[in-house]
Amino acid sequence: MNSYKIFTLVGGISSQSLNKKFYQSIVELGPDGFEFETFDISKLPFYSQDLENDPPDIVSEFKEKIRESDGILFITPEYNRSFPGVLKNAIDWGSRPYGMSLWDKKVGAVIGASPGNIGTFGAQHHLRQVLAYLNMHVLAQPEVYFNSSAAKDETTKQILTKYFKAFHELLELISGHDHSQAMNYKSQGLEDSPLAH
Ligand SMILES: Cc1cc2nc3c(=O)[nH]c(=O)nc-3n(C[C@H](O)[C@H](O)[C@H](O)COP(=O)(O)O)c2cc1C
């Protein structure tokens, strides 16, 4: 099985973040075919156009992680029915300078945990809208909304295993390791979709 390097952006930055714990649960679960890495996005300064051509080292480091990854996993909490500003800030950094977005054609997946009953539904769907604009290939199904951080019980493990199996299939399809499927995809002219900036 091909292994993919997944750069994970976690939108929770507090020391007790549910979503940071959720990330750890995923790493511990160790789904087949993935290597995970994350980054403390709270260390990034606020995006400013004044900084983008000669960004601070931490931004360059962040961008290099995006560049060298095979796919991106977004783990988001829900803030006021959307995703947190700190995550948007990280996404904005990766999208600039104009015409040089690092998100373009990247394979991605979105997941999240909140204590509330809707389990990040609002956050994930706002985030998907942004990622669609950035021309990312984002896993559509299964959608997963957690209202706990546990990957410890059997049901949660089964849901996550299914989720990562689907993410792996999407990576195979778009990264071209599964050549027959990738050719099929390309024959539909989908590899040249323009970056809508
Ligand atoms: C500013 C703010 C807004 C919030 N809005 C929502 C919300 O709209 N829906 C929800 O389910 N939880 C909401 N919450 C609760 C968070 O989802 C909860 O604090 C969660 O644990 C945050 O994720 P984290 O622990 O990974 O930082 C909000 C929390 C904060 C601080």
C-alpha cells in the first residue's frame, strides 16, 4: 500500500484543545497508508500583504510543509458556526502571493470535534467552501462530525477507519498511483482546472 505524507492543520490551539487530542487519537489509531505531521499554527503571524514577499521564517517553514506533503488534513473546532480565525489565517498564508497558492490541486480532507450537538457541521461546511475556491480536491464522503475526542471506543474507530480508507482512495486517484483511475480522471480534462483567483 502506498503511504502518503499528510500535513495536518489543527484549528484548536489551547493547551487542552479537544481537536489537538483528536489529532493525537488519529495518530494513535494509525490508519494504514498515512504518515501524519502537524504544525503549531498559532505561531504564524497575522497575514499581511506587506509580509508576503519576504515572510518571517516561521511562515516559510509552514509553506514548505504544505509543499512537501501529499495531502492536507484539516481538523477544525466550531467557533460561532464557522471555523476559527487562526485556521483561516494559516490558509490565507498558504494561498499567497497571488497566483502562487500552495493549496491548488492539493488533496484534502476535513474533520472536527466540538462538545456541541452538531459536532462542527457549521465549521466544516464553511471550511469546505473556502477549500473549493482554493481548488483543492476535498474528500466529499464520508462526512464525520464528532462531539467527543475519543477514538478509543470501537464505533469511533470503525468510523475513522472508513474515513481514512476513503481519503486514501482519493489520494490514490488524484496522485496518480492508481494509474487506471487517474487516467480516467484526466481524460475528463479535470487536471487542468484553472485556479480561480
Ligand atoms: C468563540 C467560541 C465560539 C464557539 N462557537 C461554537 C459553535 O458555534 N458551535 C459549537 O458546537 N461549539 C462552539 N464553541 C465551543 C467549541 O467548539 C469548544 O470550545 C471546543 O472545545 C473548541 O475546540 P478546541 O477544544 O479544539 O479548542 C465555541 C467556543 C468558542 C471559544
